[in-house]
Amino acid sequence: MVIANAWKYGHSLKQAAQGAFGRTDTSGATRAVFRGNHDAQRIVLDAEANGVRTVRLNNWDSLPELEAAWASLLTRCRSHTVFQTFAWHTCWWKAFRDSHELFIVLAHVGSELVGIAPMMITRVAGLAGGMRSCVRFIGSTNHASDYCDFIVDADVPQALPALLDGMNLGAAGFDRLDLGHFPSHSANKPALLEYLSLRGARFTVEFQADAPVRMLGDIQADRKAANKSSLKRHTKFFEKSGELRFHQCASEAEVLAYLEGFFEQHKARWARTNSPSQFSDPAQQLFYRELVKDGFRHGWLRFDVVLFNGAPLAFHLGFEYRRCFIWYKPTFDVGFAARSPGEVLLKFLLEDAIAKGLEEFDFTVGSESFKYRFANLTRSNDRIIVFRSAADRWLHRALFRGKSMLKKLHAPRALPKREAGSA
């Protein structure tokens, strides 16, 4: 396997190793990750013996060939989503970088990229005072990225340990490695937990959120799901009351023409709740504008509109990636809320996915009841936290247990059903 511009990319990496992008460990001596037993025998792996070298980047523009190499690597991963693409990470960084420091680690064999740790450093107030430094996945802090993961060549299993070695966490003085939105079914999870266990690291694995999905392929069952009585009822109301049409935008310019209305529709919807719309934040609007520009360039961004009498009744910005439809950001005209326009939108999107022969309809993270009505599989995300100090782990576990107990005490006896129309 050879990447495009291999010599140029290898030359750029050589320059990086000479100090252009931060400290690099190519000596083969693996440093200890946050250790649970400081008297335990230190385990050292020889990264050079495995043929893997690492380099850290603190500037997106330092390697101009990185995007092509990143895309090539994704084709060799066992599993990945749109949230692992180069474009996704750069769009997020343009919008939300102010309070973070870039901390990307690349693993390569020769001139070929075989692993990426798309990380950043954040600093937050600690429980016991002072500031705590954490290494996190890019996009995880504001929940923009529903699935976060390392990007590793399936044929180079030693790449993941090399990436973790390259972070040099224990020696670098970070307080936590906080891996939120980590898919519980990730192919990297077993290797990550083995790596941490072998090094006696202090870590916890916590359930974070459900991620319902409908696996498509049973045409009869899929069509039955798309024709549930509530979806048909609400759709027929609009069809009988006027002209109802589903439209998939075909160009960046077309989406941008609708985008302001999309923001305003979402803000009007959430103005009726205790939670303001995310689009009241200019950074969120910038993020979505950047996604539109890069998403259409790569062909995976979907922007769909349900038009009623020529006016937008509902919008959905999502993704079609690797034969999977990804439900991401819906909104609707609050003036028609009683008629569940969100369910009308969902019916059109399900029918479109079935007609195209897609393999999955991924509702992504969240436990809204309407998702379970249409899903036939529930995945989940975990949060894996590695602690530098025993005291920090103890405080976190005590706080986590306290929150869990309060949640159980205050949980309603029966939760009302939440329809897609209220998403």
C-alpha cells in the first residue's frame, strides 16, 4: 500500500521529527502511562523494532499532504464514521479551537501513515482547586462528534500502542486521558484496555449513552417501520391540506441559501424550552457552515427539506457515509408542532434510505423514545478515563456514584413518549 506523494509526505514527517511540530519519540523507549502501581515492573515496548514511528503535530497546516494520507488510512480501518474524517476534524477546529491546544499524534511505517490519535489538550478547573490538564478527542467536549475513536490500519495492530506511547502521557504531566464518546463496539477498545491494564494504569470505563440504529436489508420489515401508523397519519394530514414535497439539496449554494432559515427554525423550536438553541452561539453556526462547504466537496453531507406549500416545514442536516445514513440535526416549523412534522421528515428519510439500499439508519447518540421505536439494534458509547493520581480517580468515582444515586432518586416513574416531531 502506497500513499500519494509518498516521498513528500515522508520528507515532511522527517522535518516534523526534527522539531517542527513538537516533541517526537523515535527512540523506541516507551514511557509509562499513568500507573496504578509505581513499584510494578516497568513494561517497555520497542516501537522501532515494530517498525512504527510517531510524531506529534500542533498545527494543521504543517503537513500539506496529510489530508490525502488521512483519507487513505480510513480505507484501511476496520470501522470508522464520518466523525473520523479529516474534514470533520478541521471544521470543528476552525469553529471551537480557542480554548484548546492541538495534540495530534501520527504513527507511520516508512512513509505510510498507519495510525492517528486525533487529540487536543483542554484545561479545566479541578475538583480540589487549581487547573487540570486533560487529553481528549477533538470534538468530544461539546458533544459535536457522536463517535470518537483512534484511526488505525487494520493490518498494523502495533500502531495503536505506538500512538499511545507517542502521547508520552505519564512523563508529559497530563492529569487525565479522557476518552469520551468512545463506541463500545470499537475494534480498538480491546487493544486499548489491554494496553492500559498491562501498564497498571488507573482507569475507569463508564457507560455514556445509547446509540440506537436500524440495520436495513429486510425490505418487508423496513417498509413496515417507515409506514408506522403515526408516520402515515401525520404525513396524510399535510398531503390533504396542501402540497407536500421532500427535497434533497444537490449543491453547496442551495444548502447555504436554506441555512439561515434552518438556524432560525431551530432557535424558534428551542425558545419554547428551558434549553436555548445551540445556534444562538456564532461558533456553532460557523461549524455548520464549514461542514456544508467541506461536506459537499467530499460527497457525504446530506441536507434535506420537507416543503409544505413551498415553505420549509422541516429540515435535516445529516450524512450519508459508507452506505449508512446518519441522523444528526433535525428541526421543524414550530407552528405545526401539533401535527408532528418531525415524524413526516423521518418517514421521508427512512423511505429514501430504503430506496437507495443503504445498510444502516444510524440515529446516533441519545435516548429519545422515538429512536427505539424504529431501531432494531442499540449500540452504546463509553467514556474511558485514565487518571494520573489515585486521589483524582477516587474523587471522580465518588462524584460519579453520587450523581448516579441522585439520578435514580429523581427519575420519574414513567417517562412520556417523545416523538420524532419533538426532536
